[in-house]
Amino acid sequence: MDLLRSLPLGLYLEQPVTWLHRLDPRIKLAWLMTFLVAPLLANPLWRILLVGLLIAITLSAMIPLRVWRQQMVWLLGLSLLIFGLTAIMPDGLKVRSQPRLPADELEFQNQPATLPPAPQSSWNPFAIGQSPPPLPGEQRNPSLRQPTDYNYVLFKRGPITVTRRSLDLAIRFSTLLFTLIYSANLYLLTTAPEEITAAIENCLEPLRRFKLPVTEVALTLTLSLRFIPLVLEEIQNLIRSVSTRAINWRKLGMRRSIEVWLVVAERLLENLLLRAEQMASAMKVRGFTSPDQHRVQWYQFRLRLRDWLAIAALIGFWIARLSWGWEV
């Protein structure tokens, strides 16, 4: 079990260098925010197109198959599972409930025990607006045919029922899960942590007028992104140490198994705090006192032709989204 290969979260792909790597990190950050915001109040077709666009970007960037195959397969499988479960589950429409007690109990109690007989009215053939009596064998309320091809229930076989609302909810949940997770992972996969923090710091430059610690926020984000692979490595080492001991979990029982995993979690926390202390000691040894006095320009921002093309595509994307992507 290798978490660093099966779950490449927060890892940067250095080789090969694709066209996604060469884009300006600020443009990629704008596209990431677009993929996170565009599904809101969007119709089902637009949500499916977002999933297809993410897959098309991955294929066009020529990212190695070993990098994204396993994660995309698991993510697509999870999305399809959520789609199937949500489609066959009840759609959650509210049913009008009849009150158990009458609105006016006193008036209801004063009513007679027996209802008066219904008045006998003879049918007049010359009366206008009066319905004729039913013929022998004819139903009083015959079933009316649907004038259009609209059906609220799309599929019904046995206990499985798929309605229009349940299908809409299934598409909404499954596509939203895939879009949020995979777009963020694709951004981290093709953008170095230093470029991410530099782009965020550049976008937050106007907040310096309000005396906000923009540089400190960028430094904290850089350290957190660098810390993610360390966390995965510690979890992987602890899981391997537990698996090599060949513990018989059935003999331990529920209580002792929970105690073992609590000990493992405590050890994980100690190891992470030790790693954080080592990073802080390394920064102190190098004379690091404040981010403002030890600023390093990791990335030089310069918009090139491919960046302007990405900006034009982003503008066209939002024009199409505001024109045809609204939920009906």
C-alpha cells in the first residue's frame, strides 16, 4: 500500500512539463475558481459538460496515464455510485399531511351523530350545465389521458423508481463531487506550491492597504502545501507498521481494536508535531525571523500568448455560462 502513489493529493508533477505547467498560476487559479463556482445554479447539461471539459483538459495536456488513471477511476466510480443511489432513492418531495384533529373541536363535537340524507334530484335533459346520469357499466370518473408526453416518473420496475427530481439530484450531486475534487487535484498536480502561494499573494496585494498580513498568509500556505506529503508519508509508515505485526483483530474485539487505533493516532500526532518542530528549527538555523525580511521571489509573473488565449477562453466560458447555463 503506497499512499503517495495511490492518492497523489497535493503532489506536484515535475516531469513531463505540459502546457498546463506553462500557464500563468494566476490564470490557473482563476480557472479553478471558475470550476468551483460555475456548477452553482447550473442546469444538469452544463454540469455534465464541466465533467467532460475536465477530462478533455487532462487528456489534451498529455499527463502520464499512471498519474491520473487510478485516481480518476476511483473518483468516477464513486460519482457513479452516488448517482445510482440518489436516482433510486425517494426524491424528497413534501406530501401534504392531513391534521389528525379538526380545527375547531367544539364545533365538531356539536355536530349530529348521523348525517342528513342526500337530496334526491332528478335529471332534467333541458338543463344547461348539468351532467347526465351514468349509463349502466359506465364509470363516473373515467381516467383521462395525458395530453402531452410528459411523465414525472421516468422509470418504475418493482421497488425501483426514478423520477425527474431524483434524476436531477443524482446528476447534481455526482457531478459536483467530481468537479470539486478533480479540479483542485488537477491544479495542484500542474502547479508548484511556490507558484500557488505567489499567485495568491499577488491577488491579495490590494489587502495590504488594510494592514493585513498577506506575506504571512502566503508563507503559511506554502508550509501547509509542503506538509501534505509528510502527513501522507507518516500515515503510510504507521499503517505498514501495524500490518507487519499480523494482529488478529477478531480475537482483540471491538474495544481493544479501538484502543490500538487510538495508540496509532496518538503516535501519528506525535510524529507530525516532531516534523513541524524540525521545520521550525531549520528555519531558525537559517536566520529566518520574518517573511518580509526573507522574501524570495519564486516566480516572475509575465503574461504570454498562451495566457492571453486562456483568458479569452475564460471570458467565453462565462459568457456561455451566463447565457445558457442557468437552471430552469
